[in-house]
Amino acid sequence: MSTKQTLSFQAEVAQLLHLVTHSLYSNQEIFLRELISNASDACDKLRFEGLNNSALFEDAPNLEVRVTFDKAAKTLTITDNGIGMSQQEAIDHLGTIAKSGTKDFMGKLSGDQKADAQLIGQFGVGFYSGFIVADKITVESRRAGLKAEEGVRWISGGTGDFEVETITRAQRGTSIILHLRDDAEEYLNAWKLKQVIAKYSDHISLPILMEKEEWKDGELINPSDENGGRQPGGMVKTGEWETINKASALWTRPKKDITEEQYAEFYKTISHDHEAPLTWAHNRVEGNTEYTQLLYIPAKAPFDLWNRDKKAGVKLYVKRVFIMDDAEALMPTYLRFVKGVIDSADLPLNVSRELLQESRDVRAIREGSTKRVLSMLEDLAKHDKHDTLANADDVTDVVDADDKAKEGKYSQFYAEFGAVLKEGLGEDFGNRERLAKLLRFASTTSDTATVGFADYKARMKEGQEAIYYITADTLAAAKNSPQLELFKKKGIEVLLMTDRVDEWALNYLHEFDGTPLQSVAKGAVDLGKLQDEAEKKAAEEAAEAFKPVLAKLKEALKDKAEDVRVTTRLVDSPACLVVQDDGMSTQLARMLKQAGQQAPETKPVLEVNAEHALVKKLDGSVHFHDLAHILFDQALLAEGGLPEDPAAYVKRVNALLV
């Protein structure tokens, strides 16, 4: 019994279809890449489900994709004999977008047709790209394991609704029949289809088949006269099928047989990124655990890079059988931007996400892959800037083309992914030293994040015993912090750390290559050998003379400050806030509160510059109490904080102004 029903698309799908049919013409041919990719996924799913239930293969164990066209009917059909769909699955998969990312997807569309076209596959909405070339799509499918009478036909013109009915379909799998628009008739041509498939789908490990064609001369106009001329000839299908892609997984081929273009095209297919990758590594690893890795570092960060809950990771294959996307157990979270394929020779075919967590082989693969990614980054960092020996003309040819191509790439990588890399300091203790060498920061000598710890150490002043740094919300706040005044006066470089993750990450890194890291906003400033005796003596005398005022300040600010002391770190500012050596910085406490988390109540230490006119004014002032609070609140403002009671602060300042 055939039941036909008409259903409406989910609102987002209707919106998406409008976009696809009206805007995405800039790169028409991607529809074929997406539909063949979906067909390949359907076969992968059948192969995976068939591991536990071989009956699903029915009488057709060889998985394949067939592409056919009919010039007269103006249809192009992509058929796979993969897992197929039941009627309910057709309604769910083709009428709604199950991913919560749909709204993000719609928000990402920029009106730049080329970029928008590339987003399609990234959101699992590749099927709808068929409407780029078709004004109607018919899908016929039957799920493996269901009876022949339980097939489904789905039809839509890409507007507000679609029709679904039950059909009888002998073979399992799915046929997508595109009723092509007049402006897409070039896809009714075997040569054109082969060209597009070779470009986008060559690496797909399933055979993609097309019917062979051969030239046939036209009939004689006059059968009794050989020389009387013929009707026009044409290409005729022979009934034989041929495989038109290489059908071997790209990563299984020898490196020397793969071109840079093929590597880049494969990356675009697995990542749905429209830009070529920054770099990649392709290796076969042998030893206790055997596996092949093809790992890519993208050129641009995805929009959801900071969503740590988003599934990320590489594709896992076992002996060339696809097992899962996003195998996060094979790559640490801080390398979640890495794309690629790992094909293991040792894991069982029925491996699950749970088993992956416990497997010794997986641990070995994860460690090996992490080291490989870090090696790629180290290689880029090494080539980031070449000293051309004062630009001497005779050395310009020393750098080979390969090295030349890598120049500047690490800076490009770091601008996109540097902040994520820092998470590794707290997550990957085994590689902490390697990671520390890869980190880059702005500093008081460079506004861009190009200064590594090793660069900093090489420039340290004689007698300097620590690597100094400051954390702040913005570069401007860091550069203008009062805590830097003495360092600037002495010409001591300070690293400026402005990523939200810095404060957390530096809890796990206390020294670099034997030199301690010291926050200029923690503890009393001690420049050791860099401060001359006269300065130290003057500071001690000032502190002694200032003792009575300090005692009054401590009393006035006892609810706000843990301590008040005279400092030598200030040159132009009257006061600044610091925390004790082991205390939580005020910036980290602020960040935790902004994120809705509990931060321990810590009182900062107020340090005052005894030489400053405002501080000198305190002694004997009738407004002592108000001035003390203004001093504290201004120190808080200077480092990006806000007074606890802004209205009271304004009132105090106004009272002193009139």
C-alpha cells in the first residue's frame, strides 16, 4: 500500500534552501563532491554496522557508488548501495537539520558566494547543495535489512515542503535523482562528470562507476549509397561499467605518488575548509603499534575553536575501514584544530569510543601523533624568519624553495591557534618543555606576539635573574600598567600576556631553561643585581620616613588591602596593586567571576610611591581618609578593574575637585 504525505521543511532548512537556490552559483560543481561524499559515508556506515550483522550486506557485499545521466529526461543520478534510509529517517535527515549548529551556520553566511558555498559541507547540510543545479530532487532509498516493500521516495522542489511515499525497492541503498535546470545541462556529459569527480573524489576508497561510452557513427542517409552521407554520430552507452576514480585511500599511497594539489584537495574534502592547509605530515609508523598518519594544520581557525565541547579530532580508520569521525582520543584537546586521518593496523574493527579511552595502542598513537604535530610546528617556527646576513646579496640563494615557502607560516599559525596551544601547558606535562619553546608573546619591545622565551633570554641584561611578565585584559592595559615603570626606566624587557588563557597556563610553567618566570604584579619587586646600592639605600630611607603615614593608610584601607608598603617599582604613578607571591592575581579573580565561577576572596597589597606628589600630600591632609580610598581605587582602575563602589569613588573625587 503506497502512502503519500506532504510535509513542511524545518524553518532553517527552508531558509537554507532559499540561499542555495539563489546565491551559491560561484562554485556550482561542489554539489557533486558533497553528494558523492554522502554516498561514501553511507557505505562506510553499512560496513561498520555489518561488522556485527553481516546479513545487512544482503546479496551485494561489494560497496560502490554509480553515477548515471539521462540527456532526454535531463536527470543526473548518484546511487550508492550503502546503509540506505527508512521512511522516518528520510523525513528526519532530509527535512530537518539535526545539528544545533544550523543557526550558527545561517549567522556565518557573509554574502560572499565563494566562502558561503564552502560552509555547506561543514554543517552536514551537503545534500541540499543538489539544489544548486536542480529544480527538483527525487530520493529513492531502502535501509539495509528492511523488506523490499519498505522503500521510500522523497521529492521536493526545494521550496517550503516535500512529499514522502512508500515504494518497493529491490536493492538497498539510496539513489539521488537530480532534475537539472537548463543552466546546468553541462552535467549531462560524461567528460565533465569525470573531470569533476577526478578533482574532488579521487581519494574516495570506494569505486565510483560510470557506464562506458563509445563513438557510434550515424546511420547512412541512403542505405544503398555509401557516399551519400550519414546522420550525425554520437557517444553511445555500451552497458559496461568502468571505475573512474583511483579508489585507493590517499594516505595508503606512497608519498612520491601524491601531488601537493592532491594533498590539499583531500584536506578540503575531510575538513570542508575552502582554504588550503598551512602544512601537513604523512607518515607510516612501524614498531609495537603500526599505523599511518596524515595530519594537517589548517591555515585559519574555525569559528567554534573555543567550544571545548565540540567534537573534534581526526578520522579513524582500521585497515582502511572507516570507524569514526572526531576520534578525540587520538589527539589531545589542545590540538583540536588538527585535521586528518589515522589508519591503524592493530585496533579491532569493532572499536568503540569507550574502548579507545583504555587501549594501550591508542595511547601510543596519541603520543606519536602529538609528537608529529609538535615537530611540524617546530619546523615552521625554525623557518619563521631567516637572517639573511645583513641582506648580503651573495646569500639570497642559500635558502631553498621548500624553506622559503615556510617563511612566515609560524606567525600565521600562531595568530590563529597560539592561545589554544597554551592549554597544553596544563594538559600535556610530557611535552611541556617543547610547548614552552613554541609560545610567543608581545613584549615591551614588540607589540606583536613574536617574542619566544628563548629570544627573551638571549636579550636579558647582565645580572638579570628572572623572565619578567605581566598579564592583562588588553595589550594597551599591559603596556601602560604602572607596574612596568621601573622596568621601562631600567630598559628591562617585560613579556606582555593578554590571552585569557595565559594566567591559567602559567600556573603550570614556573621556569624556562633554568630561569624562573616572575610576574611583575606579584610579590615585592626585587631586581637584585640590577638595582644599584644608592637606589636601595634611598628606598629604605624613604620607607623609614614614611612609616607613620603607612600605618594610617593600613588602618584606613584595612577592609580593602591586605597590606600597604612603599615600593621602588613606581616612577610616574602614585600607587599600584600587587598580590603576594602565592596569591591569585586580581585579573584571574576577575575572569573567574565574569565566567560565573567562585573566586577566593583575596585582598591585594597597595604599593605607594613615596616620591609622588599625591602621596606626599597625604601627610597631614584633612582629607586623608578620602585620599587613601581614591589612591586605592585609582590603582584598581589602572590595571583594568573597577572600584567596588564606583559612585562613592566619584563622590570622593568630586569633593576634592570643588
